[in-house]
Amino acid sequence: DSGVTQTPKHLITATGQRVTLRCSPRSGDLSVYWYQQSLDQGLQFLIQYYNGEERAKGNILERFSAQQFPDLHSELNLSSLELGDSALYFCASSPGRVKAGNTIYFGEGSWLTVV
Amino acid sequence: DQQVKQNSPSLSVQEGRISILNCDYTNSMFDYFLWYKKYPAEGPTFLISISSIKDKNEDGRFTVFLNKSAKHLSLHIVPSQPGDSAVYFCAAGPGGGADGLTFGKGTHLIIQP
């Protein structure tokens, strides 16, 4: 158990809909990361928050947004869903900046299927 | 533009032999490299890491080698065991950008009995 909790574990929704994925980081971790894993794409970095502020953006679509709340949990909002958004979405957390000696810890992921 | 590349999507190795997984990177600002292991329906779990000031790090059956001049790292597993069958992701960071990690696409390691 990594200590990172993601809900829901599985989600099936229709095209055009909107969903929210939730993440609780490990206790004490200030950084939260969102990654997307599609069939052929490995782990694609979407966005990072640090202590409530957006820290970095990766390959995140404009239809997607995220936020980190004062209690440090984070939500990833996916709207106007398309079939191609079907993927495994991972949340990860770390105490702060990744540097030698520490790492980021992943949750078990949220499986999103768009039909 | 993929900054971390794992060119072998899959690798099959006999139980007891050595498994060698390779990874190349392009961003010279990366100063920390990690390997993650992922089983189906689970999140990636940290396996081993190496700082750019070292060229080798060993942890039990797992050894990671770093060749900075070639921008190449490899993970050696010896001896390979059936439980090692998983997808292995190479990751690098921080790279001067996000605080997080940049991942390769993964190599599916299959250990044959």
C-alpha cells in the first residue's frame, strides 16, 4: 500500500459527459501529480500541484483541469469526454521536489472507460 | 518528443538467467533516474534509483547502471524469477521542469519457466 488513495477505481461513462477523479496523497506529501496511461503511451504526465498551487503542466488537454485543495487532496476533472480519453489515470505524491533519495508514490489508478 | 525512451516493448527471459532492461534519455538536465515495476491493475511501485553522480547502484537482485556520456541506463535482474514478470518503467527527473518524473513507455518483461 503506497498510501496514495484514488477514487473511483473504475468508471464507465458516455461521450460528452464530465467526470471527476479524486486523489488523497500520502500523509505529509505536498506534491500531487496526475498521469495518464493509455494503451501505447506509457505514463504521460498531465499536471502537478504543490501545496495548492499549480507547479507544472504536461500533456494535459484543455478539456481537463485539476486542483489541489487546502487539505491537499486533489481532483482531476475531465469534461466533454471522448472515446480516446479511455485510460488509466494515476495520481502520485511526493513530499516535495523529486531528488536523489526520494521518489514519487503512485495510487492504484482510476480506470475510465468512455463508451 | 520523448525524453525517456525504452525501445524494447517486451523482453522474454528464462527463469534463472539475467534480465537486462535498457533506457535512453535525451535531457542532459536529468540528474536522478528510477525504475518502477507495474503489475496489471496496480499502480507502479518504486524499484531502484540512481543519482547522476554514481554509475552503479545495487539492491539485492537488482542493479542499475548509468552511463552519462551515452545518456543510457540499464536495469539488471539476476537471477530472474517468475514474480519479476511485469512492466518496467524507466523514469528520470527532475530535468529542470516539473518536479516530478518523466517516464518511458515501459518494457514488458516475461520470465519463462
